Amino acid sequence: MPAALTYPGVYVEEVPSGVRTITGVATSVTAFVGRALRGPLDNDPLNLSPTRIHSFAEYQRVFGGLWDRSPMSFAISHYFQNGGSDALVVRVAGDNTLTASITNGGLTLSAANPGQWGDLVEVTIDYDDGSGGSLPAPLFNLSVRDTESDLQEIYFSLSTDDDHPRHVGRVLLGSQLLRATAIPAAPARPAEAAATLLAVAANADGDAVSAANITAPGLEATRQGIFALERADLFNLLVIPPYAPDADVAAADLGDALAYCRRRRAILLVDPPSDVDTIAEATAHANAVGRDINAAFFFPRVQAPNPLREGRLEPYAPSGAVAGIIARTDANRGIWKSAAGTEATLNGVSALTLKLTDAQNGELNPLGVNCLRDMPVFGRIVWGARTLAGADALASEWKYLAVRRTALFLEESLYRGTQWVVFEPNAEPLWAQIRLNIGAFMQGLFRQGAFQGKTPREAYFVKCDRETTTQNDINLGIVNIVVGFAPLKPAEFVVLKLQQIAGDVPT
């Protein structure tokens, strides 16, 4: 009712409908954690990881592209080749990683982040005021260029005076190439210098990374390694490529990653180590990782051309390509469609390290190991759609990856879409609004074909009433919402029954 009815006439009032649209979250944001040629590190206080990228060209610009000591760079390349479009990258570095730098008149300029790449950065200092004269002290101009990528940045009228608006330390915080890591206490400008390269010791890229840099529990406190993803709002798939071309991720290293994925409602894609090339070894690795509902294991490895070695075929972990196929399937068919089958072709993959037969596939599939197959006509395809808990003997309700991912999608979407409920009066009007809004969301998915059933009643239900929320719950400030859905499950086994029809038998 209007606040005050003071004069005879018609009063108009807008009444809220109670509809609060729930929007489905993204389904295939893929996080990659590993070593890169360059780019912000997981502990960089100025460029906090993770870095979001939407193409391999963007990865090249920020992280330096393919690098023979970075399996992650190839995994990301395969991801985008196979349909991926949204990635989060966390760069980690091993011990003894160094940063290139140069000192001039008390001013130390360093590469924006560690690595051997820094010794390709060229710095020029001059006093030109642009009109043929000279800048007054302590002002100077700075030009910086990456001689490999030819990226160039020019900064005019910088100063070492802390009170100056063009203070060199603050201005260079926005640079992709350079930082001022030491500045004279008393304002003094560096000497003019022609193009000079930053200097760094040999092997500045440091040691190979390991579990200590990526999944160790101690990294959570400092938000490094996989825990740098705490700064990300959402990710759906986690890929931890091999630490180095000759150093695989051990099954024992994945325990904390699995726990973290459960906490973040994400799926861990597990790669086979390079020495796993038999049915028995693949099964043993799956058992060693653990039969987790938020993980999927794909076998064997893929062979793809290496642009750094004249396009020769080399073996790679498959998770990057598989993540791309999952993203492609989500975009084309929806998260409820298994990313497997004849449509799930592995682009950019020329062969597999092991050509599985139907009989071998038949051994692995009931054990929850997803096979990559080389099929006539179709080429290299994903031919498995189970979680690691998908072994037949476990009889898990989360046997299929698409079902598990659909559930995680619903959980995350409803979690975010019901935040408005907090502190609302806990009574029937609220419950009716909850049923209306969640029901509308579920109905939209039903119309897209996300659930089983011919009618909404057969496909899903939403309950929030006196039956789910008792008076004792109300007294405790609790409202209980029960949502059920009938998931679509893949047609794993297609049985064709053929029968001959006998002709007329003369009597």
C-alpha cells in the first residue's frame, strides 16, 4: 500500500513478482597448473594467479607459447585445438629460478617475472624532451622491448622522486616486461644508455617443478600451486600436466588435488604416466589414484606433432585434449551429453601410443578407465565416459562423468542462485518463492533435454514446505530445500537383435 493516502483518486503501486532468475554457471572453465616459459607466478603479489585466457594466442602473449620443458604449454595448445575456450593458468616455478636485471645509477630494472626469457629484454634510457631539448633532472625516458616477441613499451618523463606522479616504481607496475626493483633513496636519474639487454645467469629457468610446487598441503596457506585457484571465482575441470617431459605426476601426488576438487565442485582429469602402457598397469594406476567420484582417468597417451621439432610426432598426456573435447561437447550439446563417441574426435592428434582392441577396451571400461580409441573412418576418439568411481563392482550412482558433472552444475548454480534467501522470514511465502524460482530453473533445463522423463513430474521435483522444514528447523534458522532430478545416462551398450524370417513352409 502507498505510504500515505491523502487525496481522493487512483494510486499506482508496483508489486514485486517474487521471481529471481537463477542463471546456470559456466560448465567447462579449465584450470591448468604447471611450468611455463614466462608470465606471472603463483606467488606474484602484483599479478595474482590464476590468469584467464581465451585462446592459445593469448597464452603465447602472456606465457611465451610452446616450450620444450613445459608439458603444460602443449596441454593448453591441445585444449584450444579441441574446442576449449576458457582457461585459467597458474604458472609455478621450481627452485633456483632467477630474474634478469640491470642496474644504472642506483636504479635496478628487472624483468617482470623470473626466467631465462628476461635476458632478451632490451632497455634504452634517454633525456629527450621531444622538442630537441633535454628533460630536467631527475626526469628520464625509458624504452623497453622484448627482442623475441618484439613487444615494445615506451615511458616518458619518469622520475626517481617518490613524490613525483610519474614515479618509475609505480608506473612500471603496469608493464608486461619490466619492474623497478631498487630505486635511489635520493632522487637521481640514471645515465643515458643505448639499447642494453638485461642480464641473468645461465639456467635461470631453474629446476623442474614437482608436487612440492603444485599440490603440497603447505601451499594452501600462501595460495600457491593449485591453491592459487582460490582467487578464481569458478573452475570446472582441473588439469595437472606432467611436471616435465620425463617427470610424471605420481598417483600419490593427487590426493590433495582430489580433495580440493571435491571442495570446489570440479573434476580432476587424470593422465596415465609415460610408462603405463598395458592393461594391468592402467588398472593399477587407476586404483592407486583412488576411486573418486570427482575424477576421470583417460588412457592411453596421444601422439601429436611437435612444432618445436619440425613437426615430429611425440607422446603427450591426453588431459588437455580431453578437456577441450568436454568444452566442445558442452557448447554443442550440453553438460548432460557425455563427451565421448564418434563426435568426440581428438583434433591435432595423429596417433595413440597404444592401439586398443575391443577386447582390451572391454577389460578397462568396467574398471572405470576411459579409453581413447583409433577407429576406422572416425580417427582418434574418446571412447569412455565414466568417473574413477565408475567401476562396475562399486555400483556407484556417480558412475558416469556426465551425470556427476550435471549434479555439480546444479549444485553450484543453485548455491549461487539462492543466496538471496539468507535472512528472509522463514515461512510459507519464502518457501513458495523458493519453489517458484528453482522450479523455473529446472523447467528450463528440462525443456533443453537435460533430464529423463516425458513430463516435468517425471524429470525433477522441488520441495520446500512444512515437510522439509519443521518448526524446530525454523527455530534454528534453517530452511531445507530438496531438489531431485532424473539424470540422462549414456547408451554405453547398444544391443541389436536380428532374426531371420522363415519363408512360407509348404504343407
